[in-house]
Amino acid sequence: MRHGPNAATARAYSNIALIKYWGKRDSALNLPAVGSISITLDALYTDTRVTFVSGLEQDKIEIGGRTTDPARFTGFLDRIRQHADITARARVESWNNFPTGAGLASSASGFAALALAATQAAGLNLSPRELSILARQGSGSAARSIFGGYAEMHRGERDDGTDAFAEPLLDADAWPLDVVVAITATTSKSVNSTTGMQDLDQRSDYYDAWVGHAETDLAAMREAIEDRDFARLGALSEMSCLKLHGLMLSTRPGLIYWNAATVAAMHAVRQLRADGVGVYFTIDAGPQVKAVCQPADTDRVVAALEQVPGVLEARRSGLGPAAHRLD
Ligand code: 2P0
């Protein structure tokens, strides 16, 4: 399909954090309270086409062919319009190749793809860092999906958020890893991340400890990646995941993102490890279990997770590339 100068299509891949982000130091600019380190996944992605259309009354957003309330997107698009000095409303068409809003990081790939497609359609040529800062304002985890391979998101210190962006740590092919996603539910989660994170300092007695230990965890993970130390990377990511879920459970009202199959899959991963397979789980704000392993072990991990009662599918993924244009 031919695009005019007011349209662009982009693809961005989902990512999972090995050291987790949770909590904000500022909600208006969406500034994270802690940094995070993630890997980008090639099997889960969002394709987004943005067209700025003069005469359109309001932004029109379609996700997977269904019209969606533009509220969460119009403010985001307004920043781009202001920067590009245009007023036209946008038509946004977006497809995920996986279930939306079920803890598979659709907001990460979604806002990264939207940031790239919308800025390009508006005639802007932003640097990856500028794109990361923009994507962050749509969703914290989206700042990391601008990059491929291993990426680190910085919490930043400035009030204006200009130092809260992600940066690449290592290319995907410099250290290939696989992730097996055990899908245990395909319905949207009951409490989205933004709501779950609101006023955490008042809602959890564990919050100060969470923020206080973040730098130590990030430094350890940076070292594990630098050393290509898989056992250390895995142990740290499982620890960060369990610490995050401890925080979620301690939040008033308690956030329980797991179902029975989630817990069964966690035990299956630990059993594999007891049997000598190097595999570690991580879980986000949803019921899916992501098992991180080395490519030589992936078949075995898939076979084991497919056997877990309640696991609907075990989807394998390698590490993905940076967000890029498709047209
Ligand atoms: C992460 N998660 O680091 C953490 C771990 C989920 C658990 O980032 O409010 O959708 O849009 O910034 O990015 C999910 O939160 O939240 C998330 P907002 P986002 O991947």
C-alpha cells in the first residue's frame, strides 16, 4: 500500500522486564520511581498505522479492528501535534499478534509503535532517545520497546523527565536467549498497571523497601549481562519478579494477578531446574508466566509447560529487534 506524507506504519516488539518497574515518581509525566532492565521479544509485536487526516473531528483509534475510546491516546497525540505544529486529528489502526491487556505487555509494544508511527506521520524525525522519552509518556514499559535486545530504563532525577529514558545495553545477537510464554488466560486483567501503581507510597508498607533496593538489583543485573552469566541473570529476574508480586500482594487492596495455572507453571519451572535445566520464571501484572532459558533448552521448557494444567499455550520467543518502520 502506498502512503502519503501524512501516514506511516511501524512495528514494535513487546518486552519483559528482568528487573521490574513498578511505581511512579510523577504521574503527569509518567516518571518511574525505579529503573528497570528488559529484554525485547521477537514473537510478540504491535503493528500500527497512523494517518493524520484534516477535517477529522476527533482521533479515531482502532485496536484489532475494534474502535477504542481515544481518551488515553489523544493527550499522547497532542504532544506530537504540538511538537510538529500540526492540528489534524489522527486515524490510528493497530494490531497485536497476541491477546491485548492480559499481561503480555501490549501497552509496551503499542505505545512504542504509536510513538514511531505517529511522529513519522507528523513529519518528525526523532532520535531513539527522544522516541523513548515520548513512548514513556504513553506507558512506562514502552520506553524500553524502542530498543531491541537488552535495554535499561533510567528512572531519571529531573522533574521534566528529560533523563527518564531507556538505552540499549546489548544487542539481541550478542547473547541470544529464549523466552517461553505460558499463556494461562486470554481475558483482560481486572486492574490495569496504571491503576495498580496509584498512590503506592500510601497503599503498601513495602513500597519504600522496593524503591530503596532497586539500584542494587539493577547493578547486579547489569553485571550479569556484561558477564553473560545466565544463572545469575535468571536468579535475579526470578527474585525481582517475586519481590514485585510481594509488593503487589501487600498493596491495599491486595493485587493478585496470578491464577492457579500461573502458580503451577512457576512450580514446573522450579522442577525443571531441579532436573538440571537452566530456566527461570518472570511474571508481570497478569497471569502469564514467562520462562527465560538458553536456546538449547527451549524445546524441553515448551514441552514441560504445555503439560501444566491450565496452560493454554506455550509460545516461544527469541530476542527481538528495535522498533522500526514497515512502510
Ligand atoms: C515492567 N510492568 O517493568 C512492569 C512489571 C508490569 C510489571 O511496566 O502506567 O503498562 O503505563 O507506565 O508500563 C506495566 O506497566 O504501566 C509494567 P504505565 P505499564 O514491565
